[in-house]
Amino acid sequence: MIVRRVPGDPLQIKRQSHLATWLVSGGLLAVFVLLLAFGTGNRAASQKTIPAPPDTTTKTGSMPLVVAPDPAAFQTLAVQVDFKGMQKLARKKQEAIRQGVLTTQEDDWVDGVFSEGEALIPLKMRLKGDWLDHVRGKKQSYRIQVKQLHTWNRMRTFSVQTPLSRDFLSEWVYHQLLQQEGLLSTRYDFIKFTLNGEPLGVYAYEEHFEKYLPEYNHRREGPIVKFDETAVWQARQQDLEKKRPVGTTEGGYHAFEAAEITPFQEGKTANDTVLKKQFEAAQSLLFAYKYGLKPASEIFDLEKTARYFALLDVAHAWHSLIWHNQRFYFNPLIERLEPIGFDGYTMDGAMHWIQRPFLGYQANDKQDYFLGDMLLNLFDDEAFTTHYLRELYRLSDTTILAEFLQKTEPEISRREEFIRQDFPQYQYNRQFLIENAKTIRMVFFPFEGTSVSIRTQTKHKETQYLMAANKHGLPLQLVGAGEKEKIMTDTFPQKLFLPAFIYESPLSYRSFEVKANAKFIFFELPGLDSLFSAPISPWAVPGTFIQPQRLSQSFALDTTLFYEVKGKDLIFPAGTYTLRKNIVIPEGYRVHFSPGFRMDMVKGAAFISRSPVFARGTADIPVEIFSSDGTGQGFSVLQAQEKSILEFVVFNRLNTLSKDGWQLTGAVTFYESPVQFRHCKFLNSQCEDALNLVRTEFDLQTSQIHQTTYDGLDVDFCKGKIVSCDFTEMKNDGMDFSGSNVEVIDCQVLGAGDKGVSVGEESTVLIQSVKVADAKTGIAAKDLSKAEVRLLILENCQTGIAAYRKKPEYGPAEIEVKKYEAKGVTHLHLIEKGSRLILEGKETGGL
């Protein structure tokens, strides 16, 4: 059992304190004394080089895991604010207490500094939070923004607050689950916090919503959007002023309907052409979500969103779902939204007052005021529900959760002990997740024979017309029929979806047709391999006859184009064809290009596939994808689950996808789509990257990238191998790696306007042998990256080897070159201070 507050607990005393208590205790006197030190510190800081913030991350698989920087101790964040700033914060606190809520304005910020080693780094801060638990007592909550080019723990803006406000370790464990599942979340952990030399004890820190959040989670920069909640707090403040129950003011009822969709970092977004277009696209998607205007698959990255909602159920972190707590990242590569997990709990813990075992249970109940229309529309979507139930079943496995808890136990215990410094009676409930999972599983599966009602409407010699209704709290789908209870002999060509049963509502029937000899109907939970059966009743449906309901139309491929559809195979036959309009292929197919197939993409046409591609040309008869007018908008494969295979394929003069703000960077792009290339050519690209691989596994062999307007190969957050490939005449980088783990074997870069090989953003690259000629820089490592080079041949380069930190949120880099040859190299190496170069066994220092 979690102990939160007991009589005499210091927490209770802190929550009842007021500004007067602080004044009597000598707080202002302490600030006045520290003000002198603050001024001296500023002068000293101006004469010092401020060091880079330490790297505080480690890796679990391919996703970041937030841990304390020092495995033996927690950080101390020491902030100083001058006397005038402290007075301003005190006035704001008193204003909040008078109003009953904290409302913030842009002029609430005060200047300060924090200590980083011997340096004082500038910041600004203000009070943070909404309700008064954030401002009462000494443990007040603050929003902190680091100034200039600095970061703290690789973050520019973050909050510090009492661990109580998010139920102590509950929020931290929730974040670990999100990160383990590859879902977006803010960085969240615990520190010691001091203000003007006064130790305020244990605090929780939490990342704010800036570009560092998606980048840290291996995503491209894109807008983060929300529903504006200003009207909510205006209405609540008015209720408190009038001494009425909160929620009485009419404006509060309509705050959601009136809420604008806004981006974080509005100024930056408005002034950046690309970000502005991306926000407008994100705004349209969030608007469609708000009012149920589009299916979930057209709004969200469906798999990640379903996994997120399932994880919310297991963690019981439902506070995240209140409409003004929802945050979404817009993925510019696929133009879909991804939810960002944070704020799962209140100071009272999980929202146990909500009477439902999990979100999706009877989620079609239109009277459920907690879910609201926005979430109800989401759970009405069959595709989303299928993914959601599959993920919920997996994540509610108590064995998996027990393994997670066992793996995390050392860090839980360490933080539990740390929190007890301020809250001595606190204990994390290690059975919390397990009990939630057990509750989910108790009502998850339907009952054999009774969870579906099958009624006979009419019966003929060869067929019978039936009506089916669901009596289970989750949606079900009918999949087939048979004469025996355990043997399904007839599979339906299309599954019949049955919405969940709603208590105190009449059964909702749907009609369908089966063979006359069928005696049992078989059904399953969407997304799961579970088969149940129900007998066919000879009796008709009682009451009013319900008209049959239409099934939703499946996606219709454009059969007027030059490919053939054979079942789930799309075949592009040999011949030369001109493509003047987009080809968009949904998931669930396999796309085949025959040897000798030639496609000329003109007038801005694009090829986009969510299914795997198999293009197997030959040396004499290749597959060719080209654009005679240079306007073809790329060859993009997005989130195809099966590995694509391309052999003897030539891509020539392609541009990239650019439609109504949807902007990719690669002439050829594979996103979350495993791929193998053999003997392929990427020629004369008209855009940023000839080949862009993102968040996927790949194998690129015996291929050539020639004449690009920018980078040749751009690899982002991938794992793969590059063997015997040539990169020639690049105007920028030959190979560019970000956040990736790659092996390079026997490759050469001949002619690069910038770097032959660029290793950046926490990449690890093993190079067996590479030759770089006629480049500005032969090989560069930056931003916490490591490059190991067995053999490096350099010819005619201004700089041979470089290692440095480029982005403030990262750290230095490391290169080891075991053997090298250099000819016509002006500077063999340029190594920034803090970075390392080990050259043929000898370490070379920085600048």
C-alpha cells in the first residue's frame, strides 16, 4: 500500500505553509546574503568557459532509458535568483493563493543561474502548475529555461516539482514502460534541488515539449501540438472567485469545443516555412481526431498509438487522457500523429474512481463522460481497435510485467530510498502493475457459446439469413461457420465486425448469410488468434426487425494503371510506362517489378507504398525508375513489415515527395521498412538525399550513388551493413549517419563537397575499409558518436579526420583509426577538445 500523507507527516506541514511562514523563517534575509554571492558569481562566470553538460543517458536496445547521471548518487540542481526575482516569485505565489489557481503570463519569468561545475549558466524560471499544490510550502514547482546555447541534461526547457505531484515513482515507472515500448515520452527523473543555497530536498524534473524531445527519441524534428486550455482555467478561476463549485461557469463546459489547436514554440514554428506547413498539417489531423472526421489510420501512426493506449491501461495512467493533457508529435515523414506520454497521475495516484477495467471496455458507450466523443470516435475505428486489443493482450501478460519489474527493481529501489529522504514513509507499490493486468485479463476474453447471440431470420434450401449481436464488453468479429462446435469448415471472405455490448441498452444486431447446413458461427477478438463458437438459434430476433448494416468499403486500387492485381500481389510487367499521377499502395499487398519494367515519373507523380517491394532485375535487363522531366516525387516505402528486396534497379533523376506540406528528403526513402539492395544505382538525384533510410534494418551491397545535389546516403536511426559500394560526385556528404549502428566494408567516396563519411548523433560505425578522395573532410565523428576504422585511405582532402561536438545537447566524439594512408591531405586531423582520436595506437589530443 502506498503511504502518501499521515498526521504529523512533514508533507502535511509543508502543504499548509504560506509566504508568511517563509518570511518569518528568515528566507528574505538568506536571499539578501546570497544576492551578493550571486552578483560575484555572475562576474566570475563571464570570465570562464562554461563546460558542456554531461551526457546522462544510456541505451536499452535501440531506445533511450533515462537514468540518473551518476549511478551512485543523484544530481543536485543548484539555482540562484536575485532578491528582486525572489520578490516577484513570492508575489506570484500570493496571487495564486488569492485566486485559487495559478495562471501564468509571459512576464512571470525571472532571471537566474545554475551551477555546472565551476561555471554559472544563465536561465530564466517561473512558477509552474495549475492547482495550489504546486505553490504551497517550500517545494514549489518551477518551469526552467536554460538560456543561450546551453542545456541541462541535454534539455533546454524543463520543470522541477515535488515528487508527490505525480505520485512519486508511479510516474517514473510509467515513463520506463513507454520507453521500453518505443513510445514517445518526456524525460523524467529525480534530483536534489537548491534555491539560493537553501536545500529544498528531493524534486522530480520533467522535460518540456521542444525539438529535443523527438530527437532524443530518434524522431525527426516536427511540431508538437496540443489543445489550448486557457479557457478551462479562466472558468475555474471565475468559479473560485465567485465561491461556486468548480465547473459551474458556462465557459468551462464549452472550453473543449472552443479550444484552439496550438503548437509548442509558436514563434519558432510561425517563422520557419517548413515547420509552419507541418503544423498546419498536424492541426488538420488533430482537428479530425477531435471531431471524428477521419479514420484513425489517416490521423495516427496506428500501431504506436494503439500500443500507447494499451500501455495507459496497464499503467492506469489515465490522467494523461484528459483532453487538455494530451500532447502529440507530428511525424513529418509519414504525416501522422504520435501521442506523447506524460502526466499519468495526480498527487492522489491513479484515477481509480473511473469505473472501468480498461479504456477499450464498452468504449462505444456514448454516455461515458470520461471518454468523451473524441476517444469514443477513436475506439469506434475497427483498425485501431484491432491493433489496440492485440497490444493490450500482450502488455497485460503478468509474466512480461514481472520481468520488467525485476529488471527495473535496482533503479526503483534506489529512487525509493532517495525519495524517503523527504518522505520517510513512502513505499512504491510493486504489485500495482500486476494487479491492473489481472483486472484486464479477468474480463478480456468472451465466453464460449454465450458471448454472441446468433438468431435465424429466414432459412432456404441452400442458405440461411442470420442476425448476430455481441454480448461481450469488447468488439468481436465473426469469421466463419461450421456444422460442429469445434470445427470451422467455411471461412467468411470478409469478417463481420460486431460492436461491444453496452449495459442497459438493447442488443445491436447485424445481418449476414451462411450455408443452410451451418449450425455454429465462429468468432474472435480482433487482432488475436483466439477462436470461439456460438450455436445458431432457430428463433428470430425479438422486437423490431433491424435492417442490415453495410460493411465499410475496402481500399480500391487504381486498376486503370499499368499494374496487374492478382490476389494480394501487384505485378508491374516489363515495358516502358509513363506515370502522370500518384501510385499509393496500401498495406497488405506484395509489390513486384518485373525485369525490363521502366517507369517514367512526370508532372510531379509520386510512388508511395505501405507494402513491401520486390524488384529483381538483371545485369542486362534492369528495373528502371526515372523522371525524364526531373519532377518525379520520389520512390517511398513506409512502414512495410516484410523485407523489401531490390536487385539491379536504377533510380535516375528523381526528386523527393513534397505534397501540401508533406516533405521527405530522399529521392528513394525507406521508413520503418526493412530492405536489401544488391547492384542498384541511384543517379542524378534532384533533392537532399539520393537514398534515405530511417528507423529500419538494411543491407546495401555492390551499389552506386552518383551525382547528387546534396548527400548521397543518409541513414537515420538504423542498423545495417554497407558493402562494396561507390559514392561519386556528391555536392555534400557521401555517407551520413545519425543515431545508427552500421558496418561499412570496402567502400569508396570519390568527390564529396563536404565529408566523405559523417558519423553523428550517437552513432556507432565500424569501417573495415574505406577510401575517400577529393573531399573537404575525409571522415568526421561528432555528437557522442564512435567510429572505428580498420583501414582508411585518404587522397586530396583538406582535412583527413575530424572529431567534435556540433549540437549542445550532445557530447564529444571518438574515432579510432588502426591503419591509414594519406596523400595530398592538408590537415591530417582536427580534433576538438574533449573528443578523442586514436591513430594507429597513439592517442591524439584535441585543439
